[in-house]
Amino acid sequence: MKEITRIHLAKTAFSIEIEAKSSLEKYLNSIQKNMHAEPEAMREIEARMVEILAERGVMKEGVISVDDVLAIQKQMGESRDFADGDGPVDDDLDGDGSESKPERQLMRDTDNAIIGGVCAGVAAYFNINPLWVRLIAIVSSFATFGTAVLIYVVMWLSMPPASTASDKLRMRGKPVTLAALKKAAVEGGSVIANESRDLASKILRYSAGIIIFLMTLGVVIGLIVGGAVGLSVIDLLSGLNAQIWAWGLWISLVICGISAAVLGMMLSRSVFTWTMSRVSAFSMIIATVVISMGMASSIVFGMKASSEFIYESQYLTKRMNVEIPDADNVKTISINGAMGSVKRTNSDKLKIEAEYIELPNMKKPDVNVRREGDRLMVSIAEKCPRTIFFSGCQMFYTPIGLKIYAPAGVNVDGPAYYGTDSVDHSDA
């Protein structure tokens, strides 16, 4: 049985054969001597060794053999091949027996990240400018009604971060060799110069957090006001089939609003603190799914409630003749008050008709006509109850239409008057 001892590589504990330890120490000393590697570069080199051992099935607390050390040397190359010189170091130089150019691996580029590094990682994988990926992500979040945010969170959870120099090399499809690791150390431990989160990125991050917070606050206010308005409208539809579907619409929208508020609060917190736990990520995924399902059900309930109300309003629509005190020598008819629509039709006789929807909890509109000289003043008295919030009655109390039959010489004016129908109704 071969004698073994303990060793640490990149703060990872292994057992190792004595002969293998001697060979590995000699290899590490040779790298440090020939390449004048700084401690940061040596840590990256040791981290790459741990990865190679893991590929060979030697995990933490595993036993490193002589064959494992030889495999490390074969993949990473001999240090004398990359000894310091006056010329630049070629990061594509493999050295004797080094591995060929590997396939790109999809990882999060945390060095160039704005939020989680997903867009930067995708850009590195496809070798394109991260700006284009970020623009696509922003546009998609609006075009897909938030589904792109869910996809982003899922990718954030599933994509590993490129935390070591070898990760960053593989992320860009570059061979992980001593020369490449040395170049990474020279450039600050990264293939691309490691950029700190400067003032501009902080301003962008906090601005995004404030915008998300304000949007969340708007959702909360809309939830309170909209909920009260919705209840008022639902109460007005009492006794109608449309009320059942209106309740479904109201519940769906309330669930969407609550989920959107929770999602907004978690997103703003993550942006401000620049951290995201798995619990928060899964909670945001669940909230996004609930919002999507709630929006879908809202569309269904809303369309059904609308169709039911349109159908029921056909037999709930009432017509009444408005009493006119004196129609002789009238030259102008003035209309005051809010009305659904006003239509004037030429006729030999002066007559006014009003149409309205008769709902259980709403009083019949009171259309008043009074004479002022040669002018008829037409107005509608409000019959809706006074409430703190917006009353649903105000959506329905006004007549659907006000039809005025008058001789050609009589003028009609008012804010709700839209035009004249020139059809002759002499028998009206």
C-alpha cells in the first residue's frame, strides 16, 4: 500500500500519495519560478488543478495519484514553455501536450454584470457585445408581459457564475493553459480586464431600484382604488348574470395586483442590496406565474362579463318620452349635463326621447326641460348615491342616448351633441 499524506489546493483538502506530492510540488515550484507568478495567479492555477482532478473523479478529500499529477501537467503544459520573456504572452499557446481549444460554456459573467451577469454571460458565449443582449432583454420584458423576467430569473439560478480564471476562459471558448492563466493574472485575474462596479453602474442600479419601487407603489395604490371601484360596479350589477363574471374578474385582478406588488418589492430589494437568495428567486418565479395565470383568467372573465352585460342590457334598455312644456317658436335646444350620446333628427314636430339602462340599484334618470325665451334647456339630474370612492352608478346612470326630433330651423347645441341626421321624420 502506498503511503499518503494531506495537501490543500485552492483551499480544497485532498489526500495524496507521497510520490505524487513530490511531483506536484516540483511542478508548482517550477511554475512560480519560470513564470514569476503572483499569488493571485498561483491561486487560479491551483483552482484549475482542482477542476482537472474533479474531471478525473477526484473530489474533495479524494486521493491524488501520480497519474493524476501527470494528467494535470499534460493538460496545463510545462512551465518552461511559458517562461517570462520580453515579448507578449500568447493566450492561445497550448504548450506540449496541452488540451485543444475547448467548447464554450454558458456561465454568468459576474465581472461585467449589471444585475446578475446573465446577459453578459450570454454575450460572452456568442461572442457579441453585451449591450445588444441587454437591449433585447429589456424590450422582451415588455413585449412578453413579464415572461422574459421569469426566464431571466431561471437562467440566473441555473447558470453557474464564472468565478475563476479558468471559468472565464472556458466561458469564451479559450484553452485553459498556463499561458492563458498567466495572462489572466497580468490583466487582474480575468481574460478581460476585471472592471469594478463604477459610479455609472451604481447610479444605473439605484435608478432601476427606485423605478421598480415607484412602480410597486403605483400597483399598491391602484390595487386599493381599483378594488373599491370594482366593488361598487359589482354591487350595481346585482341580480344580473354579468355580476358572477364580474366577481371573477375582480378576484383575478386583485390576485394579480397582490402578486405584482410582492414581485416588485422583492425585485427592488434585490436590486438595492445586489443580492438574491434562492428563496427570493423561487418566490419571484411563483409570483410571475401567478401574475400570468391571473392575467389570462382576467381576460376570460372580462370578456364574459362584457358579453353578458351587452346581452342583458338589450332588454334592460328603457325608452321614455321627455315632457316638453311649450314647443312653440323654439329656435334653440341647449343640452346640459353628462350624457352618453345626443342625436338630432329633422322632424315636423318637436319631441325628445331618452334611453337608459334600468339596473336594480339605480334610480331612473330625471330629464328636465324648461323654457327660457326661445330656448329650451335640457338637463339630467344626477340620481347616483354619494360615496367616498368612485360610484359604479356613475358609469350607467346617464341615458344611453338622447334623441331630439326637431324642425330644420331649430338649432341644437351642447357638449354632448355630435351631429345631425337629415332624415325626414314628418310623422314622428
